Amino acid sequence: MNEFLVRLYPAAYRAAHGQEIIDVHREMTADLSRPARLRADADLLAHALRVRSGLDPASPAGRFFALAAPFALAASAVECGLRVTRWYAGLVFPPGPVRAHLLFLDGAECLFMLLSLLVCVGAVIALTGRWRPGVGVAVCGLAPRPWEGSKPPGCFSTRVPPSAWRPAAGISGGAGAVRVPTRAPAPSPA
Amino acid sequence: MSERGMQELALLLLTALANAPRHGYAIAQEVKAITDNRVVPRTGALYGALDRLLAEGLIQVEREEVVGGRARRVFALAPAGRERLEAEAERLAATAREVRRRLADGAAATA
């Protein structure tokens, strides 16, 4: 298992440090329970993938993404928040009872809005101090919609960004939301 | 790393290397001992942090030793890392002094 995990590192890194990492990992996981060992393996896997993708904290790209992540998260949250607001306005403002509109809702659309809401909630959690759980929630909302072509989940580095950047990201995201007025969709002529 | 506060794992790794050079597993064990088992670094997080500290010039590879036919790096605090750790210790001590002073003031006010 350890050998397989280390094979995920880039060849040069593996040649230089692979055996050392295998030995340390083996020693560190020797007395662990099976679930704890799986978590340790997942951590090693994540490190290998970060090094392979050039997003490890030691690389310039990794540092850039660590700084950019709160802003990307705020931008994603604003985008999703606006979408949810427009959807809600489209539900409430047209004439007729809301219940009648709800009856004709498309399942995929509901799921899409739920995922958007998840991104907003995750961003709020992350930008108000609990970065990792917040990013986890937001990525759950972003990951099932790769067709969106918005922010790739990988850009939310696992390195916790400096806390001073998070309010700044939240404020700039909020400013973006204020600048874009939300309107209910115009009623169709029919 | 900025001049604000260091992330906890980085601070603990530098602390583990403050009095002696150590290899990866020994550093992890030292961090466990320092924190009374509160922080148990996993391999990926440990090597990620060590790579970052190496890239920032806060630690250095002192030597490579061969144990059981296998090479492993022995890390040591670099001069910049020692300087940074001293600054961090001073910052933490100043915060602790202020906490004690305010707690004492609060206790005196309520007495």
C-alpha cells in the first residue's frame, strides 16, 4: 500500500525522498487502528497529489493558490448566491401562489440550487474562521458541477490561507454582490 | 510565512529542531511529546511542512544518514529559522504576559 502511494509522487521527488517517506509512514502508522491508518494514507495521498500537481505549499503555485483561494471562494459564493437569489425571485414574484410554482419545479434545477446554496454556506463558514470544514462544504457544492467551468475545487488549497486575507476576500465578494443588482426575471409575454 | 503568527505545525517543527537536528520520524515523535499527544502530525502534513520550511530557508538538511541500508535526511534549524523562532517565542511571551496582567487586573477588580 505504502509503495503504491509513494508511486503517486513525481518521479524525481520519489527517487529523492520516496524510500524515506515510506519508512517514516510505516513507523508512524505501525500502532494505528485501521480507520486511523486509512486517514494517514489519505493524507499521504493528498500530499503526493499536491506535489505532482505543483500545488504543494513549497511551490510558488501552491503559495499563490493559498493566497488566491479565499478570493476564489468568495467569487464562487457570490456567483452562486446571485443565482439562488434570482431563482428565488423568479419563484416568488410572478403572479400565482408559490405552491403552484413549486409543483412545476424541475428536479435537476432544485438540485442545482441546493448545490449553489451549499457553496454559499461553505464560503461563509470558511471565511468566518473555520477554513477546512467550510472549504469541504463548498467543494461538495462545486464538485458535482464540473460543466460549470467555474472555480476548480483544486484551487482551494489545503494550506490554510492567512486569516487576514479571509475578511478581505469576504468584503470583496460582498462588494461584488452589491455591484451586481439582482432582479426578478421579466415576466414572459405569454 | 508572514510576520504575523506562524502556523502551529510550522512552529512546532521549528521547536522540535531547536535543540538538536532530527530526522523525519524523530521530529514527529518530538512534536507529539511537546504537545502531550495533542498534535500528531501525519506523514503527508509533516513532509509538506518540512518541504515548505526548507524552501523558506528556515531549516536545512544537515546530513543524510544511512540506517538499515536506507538513507534518511537529518534536518536542522537554519540561522534564519533560529532567528524566526526567537522572534516567535518573544511574541508569544509578550502575549502571555499581557494575558496574565489582564487576568490579575480582572481578579483585583472583582475582589
